[in-house]
Amino acid sequence: MQRVPTGIPGLDSITQGGFPKGSTILVSGGAGTGKTIFALQYIYAGAALYNEPGVFVTFEESSKNILWNLQNFGWDYASLNKQGLMKIYRVSIESPEKFANTWNDQVDNIITMVKEMGAQRVALDSITALGMMLAERVTDKDGAELWIGNTLAVRTMIKTLSDRLKELDVTSIFTSGTKEDKKTEFSSFGVEEFIVDGVIRLYYIPPRRALFVRKMRGTNHSHRVHPMTISEKGIEVHPNDEILWEALK
Ligand SMILES: Nc1ncnc2c1ncn2[C@@H]1O[C@H](COP(=O)(O)OP(=O)(O)OP(=O)(O)O)[C@@H](O)[C@H]1O
Ligand SMILES: [Mg+2]
């Protein structure tokens, strides 16, 4: 099997050399666990270390966060972009109505960009922001408004995206937010983890960070929870060290 090295120090040695080529990997975790940095570093390292073109797609309200991260870690996006090796693409999703009308075009735009660049890596940050657009607003018996996730619609959307990227043999990362206190939760809507080929969960147990490979199809990956650090160089995983499952919240 062909492997795609992530370029994230310490990670490839616990996954037999990287992600299976053409796979879709979910990176999930609570707020501030490092999902965006992880996804951005995967695209950046692909371009800077392996000469593999990649696209980082952000569905966050603002792309400021991405620019902060690039500056913060000294990742020279301008030059990689000029060489056609890296692209940041922002999809704005202001309202569910607008989203419903434009989503198919947005997917076509992403796929066209991937083809034109010859991208081998794609990161989508985040599936949570996307899925929220498919949630339905209902009113409970006391008149309070609630958002109910339409899991079938989320599932279909993720599957479609994943399949279209797979057809092009692109290896992609989707990020997904989880609740803080549930270490066994792997996604926002409870369906994402079953569609993808791999699941990586990030944890933040102050002051420590950790990473756990929950699944990776076709891979004899580590079954331990590994310490992870974020520094001025980005994310680093410590493959020889372990954090006990019991220590996670
Ligand atoms: N240079 C740095 N050195 C150490 N830690 C850093 C550095 N830059 C960022 N961080 C840490 O990374 C965290 C942000 O990571 P990131 O934005 O990837 O999280 P996230 O999981 O995407 O969060 P969200 O759920 O809000 O999208 C910051 O809260 C900070 O703790
Ligand atoms: Mg984020």
C-alpha cells in the first residue's frame, strides 16, 4: 500500500509511515485541541517537504485564524502559493438557506481547483461548521429554539465529498469538533467516524496535550495515547511516550 507521510514529526512512525494514499482521515477533538493547526501543518508539510500540492479549505467565518497560524509558525505561504503548491480557500457559509443553494457549486469549485493544481492533499476545516448548516431549527414544548442535527444529511454530504476526493486519489483530512468531557466521542454528529478511513483524536488535559489513533483502515497503528506538543514549530507527536487512557477526561 502506498503511504502519504504527514510530515508532522513523530506521527508517521505510529501509522506505518503515514496515511494510506487516497484515504479520508477525521481529526477530531474539543475546542483548542489543535485541529486547525494539525490540518494546516499537513498541507504545509506536503508542499514544503514533499513537493505535493495541497488545498486547505476553511469554512470558519474568518480566515484570520489561518493567517495567524501561518505567521505564528513562520510557514511561508506566499512562496508556496506562487509555486502552485499550496492554496487556502475560504468558503463562506452565512446562512442555511444560502448554503443549500450554493453547496453543490462550492463542491464543484473545490474539485476543479484540486484538478487544476494537481492537488494530492486536501484539508477541510471543519465538518462541524458545514454540518451545522444542515441542522434544523425546532421549537420545544416550552417555546425554546433548538437545533437538531440532520445526521442523514450530514452523512450524505461527508460521503459525497470523501468519494469525490477519493476518485482523484487525494488523501484528505476532515476536522470535527467534540464535546470537552467525552474522551470516547469522535465527532460532532456521531456519524463522521464511520464513513472515514481513519480517526485521530486530539486531547487537551491542561497542561498536557495528547493524540490517539482510534482507527486507520489497512494500518497496524499504535494503540497507545501519545503526548503531543504545540510549539513555535507546530505540532509534534512523541511516539515513544504514553499517556494512560485513565488520565484522559
Ligand atoms: N506557537 C504556539 N506555541 C504553543 N501553543 C500554541 C502556539 N500557537 C497556538 N498554540 C495553541 O494552539 C491552540 C489553537 O489550536 P487550533 O486553533 O488548531 O485548535 P482547534 O482545535 O482548531 O480549535 P477550535 O475548536 O477553536 O477550532 C491555541 O489555543 C494554543 O493553545
Ligand atoms: Mg479550529
